[in-house]
Amino acid sequence: SDLKEIITELNHQVMSNAEGQHFITFFVAIYDKESMELKYVNSGHNPPVLVHDGKLQMLEEGSTILGAFHELPFLNVGTIEGIGEFLFCGFTDGLTELNNSKGEEFGTDELLKVIKENSGLEPAELNALIVKSMDRFKEENSFNDDITLFTCKVNHKK
């Protein structure tokens, strides 16, 4: 449960195995339903979106990419307290970097718009709507990168 220890060890393992030639982005979070506290570390990954109390928050706190440095230049744990109900949406860059026929990117702003307008939906419905929006946006273009989309909803009241 020590996120700093997990990230430090993962960085060491990636550095040892890839010998500085490759790196990874990584996001990890732990939610404690008793204290209603979310702790997370974002290591160079696209910031997931957290929706709570009608507000969108990008989960950016953390460190840099893993496997590029023997010692991470910084490592911070993000903490959000007092949240019992929230929506979490994580994704890879293949989603936001999707291009249409004009060379425009789907982008984070468009994703945030879809999430904000539809955050009351169940996760599977929201994911389907995001994919439909992407498909409409890309027009005749193909998907140019792999895409991962993970959405969950927590409804916990103390």
C-alpha cells in the first residue's frame, strides 16, 4: 500500500531490464473506502479524469516516466480526501491522439466534454458513448494507435 515504494521498485525493475533503452508510463491508485481517501501516482501517463461533486479533476500528481532514470527526479503521491462517490476514467494516448481526415486530434478537451456531459451514465454506457464519439470524429480514418479505456464508478457513503 506504499505507493512511493511501489513506484520506486517498478522504476528500478524497468531500468534494470530495459537498461535505459525503454521506458513505461504508469498510473496506480488506492481507494480507502473507510477514510474515503484516494491516493495515486501518475508516472508520465495520460492523466485519468476524476469526476466528483460535479467537477472534473485530472490526476496529474506523481513522477516522470519509469525506466529512464536510475533515481526518479521527483515522486509525489496525490491525495484526494472525503470522496465517497466519484467516477474514474483512465485512458491511453491512442484515444486523445486519434486524428480525423483534416489531421485534427480528438484531444483531451473533447474527451472531457463527453465525460462531463455524461458522467451520470453507468461506466459501460459512458465508454460506449466515448467510443461512438471517437468513431464519429475520425470519419473514414482508421484508428492509428491502440486504445485503452477504463471507467469505474464508486458509490460509497459512510
